[in-house]
Amino acid sequence: MNSKFPEMGLTIFSAMSALASEHGAINLAQGFPEFDCSNQIKKLVNEAMNSGANQYAPMPGLKALRNAIADKVKFCYDVDYCPETEITVTAGATQGIFTSIAALVNTGDEVIYFEPAYDCYSPAIRLFGGIPVPVSMDFPDYTYNWEAVRNSITLKTRLIIINSPNNPCGKTISQSDINQLAQIVKEFSLFVISDEVYEHIVFDGLKHLSIGTHPELKSKTITVSSFGKTYHNTGWKLGYVLGPADIITEFRKVHQYLVFSVHHPSQKAFAELLSYRDFYVSLSPFYEQKRNFFLSAIAGSSWKALKTEGTYFQLLIIPEEIQGTDVEIANWMTTKFKLASIPVSAFYSDATDNRVLRFCFAKNEETLIKAAEILHKI
């Protein structure tokens, strides 16, 4: 077998979750909520199944759902997308990202993305013949380095990938950042993929700034979003993409052969559910309370928290007295102290080790208290 990824094994998320399961550890490694989705969502899906919505949905997604998504985006960001030509429902955000890269990247194209980075970007770029070009955000505040971006651009650069709020560091993009991105995109005639799956989880009075709200960027950007992060149902794998008609036309050419269509009953349920705006309007305060609870619980320990502006992840700097790499320490903590996290070096192409671990706080308070007790002991 001539492997396309000979060096690739299990993702760090699968590896750490397996280790946590093996040792009976509290799993704050993998990013999924510990609590269930609402009974209302399950009821709507059940009703959709019983009403006969069990065959293929239309390839771009149910028209009713695409209309509901357009209304939601207009309400949240005051920007218009045509449901017929500019919105496509996907089997989760990762499929949306993967298909976007497939549609935009040709052999030899260079793709700039920011590290620490969600782990699907580089493999997808490589799979379609592209060349990943990571640009590091400036530690410890994880600010965007636009000078480094400019220095990374060549005649082969085709695409920039943005992730805000960022997984794993929780950094949100500012209006100044968006303006600088727009200038670069215009100057060098580039495309953008904007990964905005945590759009409804931002803290401390900040407002999520969607890349598509900028007039210069809207015509060059595919925006990717997820229902799983918003509605506590990551296992359903349902999301959507937004973009100008010419780009979405190319997206759908790949999409129709990759998945064709997405789970019909879930689409029918969300077509109704999106009209209940409290679900996503109330999400930021819900997770901000959990972040604050976790930070309060670890206060007085040797662990230093980095600022988290969004997502449901908290980065903690490993105390100086604990020796080893972040990977070694994450493994040691899981096996000896029964607490699993993710070493942030796993989010860098060169395994940059700033001695930081990522913890998911989308958990019940009882779980967070137990995790905090362990951190106080270490």
C-alpha cells in the first residue's frame, strides 16, 4: 500500500481519549459537551422521521433549512446570502472545510493558515496537492502576525484559512485584523475559508465578527459553521457553508460526489428549530459561566490560565516545577492523576512546545470540580 500519509497515526484527540478511557480518567481532552442536547431537538427529529423524512434530502440541503439559515445569518450579522445559490448544508463543519479546500486548491497551490490550528487543515491541503504554509500566532496572547503573513505570500499562494474563535487558543479576530486580511486578499487576489464553528461562544462582552460581513471579503470567502457546537449534538455531524454563488457552485460539484446529501430528519428539525433564537443567543453566557466556574475552581493552584475569548476550551500553562514536554506531561497526568487534556504542541506543524495544555470546560460542574481538585494536587 502506497500511503498518502505514511507518517500519520491516530489524531491526538483519539489517542488521548483512548488513554483516558483505559485509565478511567476524567476526559477534558476531546471537545464535546458532557450534557445532552435538548428534548425539543430530539422531539423534532423524531417527528420528522415519523412523518416520512427518511429518504435523500436535496443535494444542497432542504430549501426550508437553507431559508432558515439565511434568516439566522441576516439576524446575527445583517448580511444577505441567497438560499438557492449561496448556502449548502454539510455533514458537519469538517466536511465543509474539507470540501472547500477540495474546490479551491489545485496542485502546487500554497495555503496559509494560522497555528495553533485545528488539525484537519494541513491533511486536506496536502491531499489535494496543495502546500500548507503555517503562520504562528504570537504567544502568549495569540495575536495575528500580519507581517509574517505578507512575508509568507508567493506567486503560488491561493488561499488563507481563518479560524475565529480559534480552536485551541480561544482567540477571536478583531475588526482591525479583518481589515488587514481584506487588504491582503485584495492586493494578492486570494480566497478565504473562515472556520466559524464557535461563532456563538464568545465572552466578556465581545461580539463574533463574521468574515463575510466585510464587503471586500464576502465575494472571496467560504464561511463554515456547525450546528453541533451550538446545540450540544456534535455526534449528529450537521453544518453548513456560506459563500458567493460562483464559489458555492464549485463547492457543490465536490459535495455532490463526496456526501451527496445530509441526514434528512435532522435538516427538517433544524429548519424549525432555527426560528427559536434563544438557543444560540443564550449560548455565550452559558459557556462564559462555565469558563468562570472552572477558573474559579483552579484559582490558587500552580496553573496559570491564558485568556480565552471564545470556544469551550481553556489553555493552562504547565507549572515550572513539572519537568518534561507537554506531550509527556499530558500522558503522565492521564495515567497517574486520571485527568486527560490535550498538549497544544499537537496543534503546530513543527510541534512547538510552549508548555501549554488544553482543557475542555463543556462539562457538568461536578466534573469541573473534580478536575480542579486534581490540578491543585499536581
